[in-house]
Amino acid sequence: MRPIELVLLSAVVCSVRAEVHLSSRERLLVDFLSLKYCKHAILFDCLSEHTTIHDRSNILKAVYTDATSIHFIDITATIARHNVTVIFTPRQYAKLCAVLDFTCPGAPRLLEEVSKYRYMNNTVSWMLLSRNDTGTGAMQSALWNISGIQMNSDLLAAVETAVQGEFNLFDIYSKGRHLCKDIYQTLYATWNSGGGFRFTTNYSAYKIRQNFASLQLRGVTVIDRENVTSDMVDQLLSEPGLTKGIVAFVKYHYALLVVLRDFHKFTVKYRPTRGWAGRLRSGYRLGLLGVVQRHETDVAATGIIMRLSRQPELDSIHYSWAFETGFIYKITPDIGSKSEGNGFVAPFSPTVWVAFLLSLALAVAVLKHLAKLSERYIQRRRTERTRATMAYVLDVISCVAQQGVPYVSRLVPSRVAVMVLLVANLVLYNYYTSTVVSGLLSSKMIGPESIPAVIDSPLKLSLTDTGYHRILLRVIISLPIDRTASIDLVARFATLRLMIFISSAQEQTLPYSTLMHDRKTLPPRSPDDLPLFTDVEHAVPYLRRGGHVLHCELTEVYPAIANQFTANEICELRTVEGLYKYDVRVMAFVLPKHSMYSELFKITLMRAQETGIVKRIYRIHKITKPICQGSATVYSVELTEVSLAFIILGAGIALSGLIYLVEKRESIRRRRATGGLQGDPLPQSYVP
């Protein structure tokens, strides 16, 4: 028979479809495509005495009503090896199914090719057809030599039984061929030409595969510490609170991994790394992302910010941790003020001040003219001595200051006017003082509220000693040198960390990082100051003292603040959104790309979230800011806020001195004029 490499048949659209006679194998194939809701199918068969062109046309006619396209590929042993990367295109427009006739001589070789390129995953639904004369031994032997069968494989093996027209369908999967684990088969259903599928009672692929039976998976995590071995990882990540070299979200995702580990009954052998990402000049990926990208791990006990550039390299199975960084500091009078503008005029609005000054001027005019009007129209004996205008101004100012008036007029209208003025100023005075007191007690002191304000403030900046902070500022801390080690080895290791930091810094360019580096990190620090890179326990006492600001993941510093700060000091804390506010905040629990455990773990974490387990773990590790429960804090008034009062005082003193000099000069002039007429000599003290 002439070998045929590729045969593609299509049905002709007919208005009337005749009855098609199908064999039991063909009917099983059609039922399988209907069971998996396949819209596109690939049938690997061979033209022999069992399969003819007529059989293929019958299959096409049978699946025509389901709008399923079928691609027939001849895998006769004499034909050259097929390129499976062309057959299985990366993007499929619909559900894809593949059926392999295991009676064909080229079936084992095709399975090896498919396994090599990892096409036996849940993206393709497979069925292997076998006859009773072939036997199950040949199929099992071929499957045992295949490494591509995975935990998420959608693979059914249809084995014909001794009963004519009846097949047993087995669900084939492996818990990890890359870990040298066995291949398992479970009876999925039986099929016969008369009754179709009879499924196993309460069969669930998730429940069948959920028990890993103490399988040891490969894990990776980030611990920025020296001399950390795989045996120490569980102990370090399970410690409550903060641990040096381990950030909060790493412990949170480790807790989620513990949920998966206990539910699926597996163990993890960890590979600790010092950083998350990096790249050498040759393109070799470093850090945790490099390990995950090369499929050198099965699970990652940490969270990753899923940027667009990382999506082709990772599979995300869960999102819950909000990565929130920020600046935190304690407000003090020297870095903030309670109000904007001058505190002396702040209690009243400008319209109130204008009305108040106009009322005072009107009061001066009324008091000055009441005496004249009373004497003119009442025609009584003059008992009031004439007073200057400045005397009435002084009376009005005395009423404003609630000091009374130095001279009480005998005229009833003047007394009534003074009484009204005193009462009106009493009301205004109470409003003014109550506003000032309430402002001192209840108003929040305004400090730096943005990143540029923090950079320009006198606060001394420190950052938690984590890898992403060192990458951000592109600062390479000199490594401690072991004297027993060779200089070349230390230099190579330092160069390797340098490449990790610089390469990772190129992945992210956050605003203000360069300005902060120049303003806050380059100036020298005294030994008594907080270092640039520090830990939370060391930084909290400096924050309590004031004058320092710490950039960190806020949930890491809140427990220490709750333990060391008083109730009033907690009310004085201020936070500013951190440097990562422009980045993606929700972190992803990641696995290697196309991992066989992705779907299984995703379902488990989804159920854990629905039952509240994830929420409980989140509350344990995501500590919120302590609530301000202290009494009202009275902030001391700064000189800038009462500067107007001192300006008025200084201007009044200067004006008084000027008036004194003018009057003195006028007095000297008059005495000279008087002395010149009488001939008396002028005293030496009056000589200008």
C-alpha cells in the first residue's frame, strides 16, 4: 500500500444525512469526542486491514452534526518521524482532542515525541485505543518508558475486553515522572456499543489524584542570610514574627504551601536563594526566578509581583497578599505644623476680621460724638472735659482686651455704648479662644505627605535590610571576607551579587529613587544615627525618638510599634505611600510554567479561601496599623504660628518710640521758642 503522510478529509454539506453504519471502535471514538466536547480532533491511525478510507469517511459523517473538525494523520512505521510541534500548534481555537490507535506500529515512537515536548497535559484530551489481540502488556510497557505523563494529564486508555464491542477506559496519570515516580491507572468507565459509557460511581479526578503519598517535591524560597541549608528552611519560615533575612510575604506564602502540603500529603526539599531575580550578561537567569524558569523546582514558597514580562515564565495559582510599602515616622513640631498660614489670624475668616475692624472704627466714632451730641441737644451743664480721639481708641482697645475702660463717662449714652462694646467683644473673645484651644487639642499636625516632601524634610531616612531595597538604590554592601577563603573566590561571589542587583534594578525604574539616593543616602551619618539599612527591631526606638523615617513593608513594623509605643505616641505616627506605589501590588503564588500541579493546587487554595483558611492565615501575617486610642495630644505652638502677634508688638514699640521722638523734638522746639522770648538759657539736656 502506498504510504500516505497526511490525509485530511472533510464532509460535504448535505441537506439530508443518511444513516451511517459504524463499528464499535468508531462509535467509541465518536462518543469520546462528544464526552470531551471536542471541536477539533487529531486522529493518529494507519491505513491497514483494520482501517480504510471508507472508515474515515464514516467517522466524518458521524461527527458532522457536532461541528467537529477531524485531522487524520497516518503513522505507519515506514513513514518518517512526524514533527509534533507543527501538528500541535501553540494556540488552539477550540477544545482539542487526540486519539492514538495503539495497534499501529508507529504508536510508541509518536508517544515518545509527544512526551518530549510535554503535550500530554490538560490542554489536550488523549485517548489510546487498543484491541484485545494487542494486549495490555505492550501499552503498559510503552507508557512506562514515557516521561511526559503528568499529574494533570487528561489521558484515557481504552482497552478492548473479551466481550465483543466492550471497552474498559482507564485514567492514566503520574505524580511526577521527573521524580522517578510510577504511572497509575484507575478505572474511569466502561463502554459498550449498546449502552455507551457507564462511569465509575462518584469518580473524581481531583479526589483520585489529591493524595501524593509522601511524595517529595522540589521547593525554592528566598532567605537573604548566610549559610542557610535546606534542613533549616522549615524552621526559619515557621518562626512567628520577623526573622532576619526573611520578609513577611515569604512567610505568608510558606503558610499557604503548608496548607497544600498537609492536604495533599507531600514533603518539600527546599533550595534557598539570596534574591528574587537577576541576570548575567550572558542571559543566564539568577535568583528564584531563574530556578523557576529552568523548571528546577516544583513549588515556590514566596510571592512574586507578576509583571507582564514574567507571565511567559511563571504560572500564578493564587492572589491574596497586598504588597504595601511606605514611609513611617513620628510627627514632631520641628517637621510639621498644625495649620496652614499664621496661627494668630487662623481662628477667624478674613470676612470676620474685616467686619470686626469696621465695628471697632464705628465704635470709636460713636464714643467720640456721643458727648458732643448730648451736650448740644440735651442742653445740660458741661460736666465732661474734652478728650482726644486717641483716648477713645484706647477705650475701644481696652474693651477688646477685656480690660475695661480707664475713664467712665457720666453720660448715659456713652455708658450704654461701652457696655454693648464689652459684651460684643466678650462673645468674640470666647469664640477666638475656644477655636485656638480646640485646634491645639484635636487638630492633627501636618507633616510630610508625599515622597518629595519626605526627601526635602530633615528626617533621616533608613530602609529595612532587604534585597528589593538594595536593588532599588543600587547600593552594593561589601561582603564579609573569610580569611580562609581565596581572594578570587570572594571576588567572584561579590561580582555575582553585583550582577544580581544591577540586573534586577534594570527591571524596575521607580520614580524618586535617584533623588532619594542623592539626598538621603549619600550624606555621611554619625555613629549615633540609625544606619541606612537596618532591621525593624533596631529602627523602632529611633522612630519613637523622632527625627527618623523608615521605608519598609508596613505590616512588618506594626507589631513592634504596638509593643513599644504608648497610646499617645501611636496617635503621632504618620505614614506616606512608599516607592512601590506605581507597581502592581497584589503578589502571586507562582509555579513553573505549565506545571503539572497548577490546576490541582489552584483548586485546593480556592476551597481553602472559600472555607476561611486563607483569610485566617492572612490576618495572622498581615498585621494592621495600631488604632489611636490615646487622649488628645497638645502640640506646642511654634513661633511661626504666632509671628503676627510679635510683629504687632514690635511695630507698636517702634511706633511708640517714633511718637516719643517726635513729641520730644516738638517740646524742644517750643521750649527754645519760649526761652528765646524770655531770655532764659536753654538747659544742656535739651540741646539736640
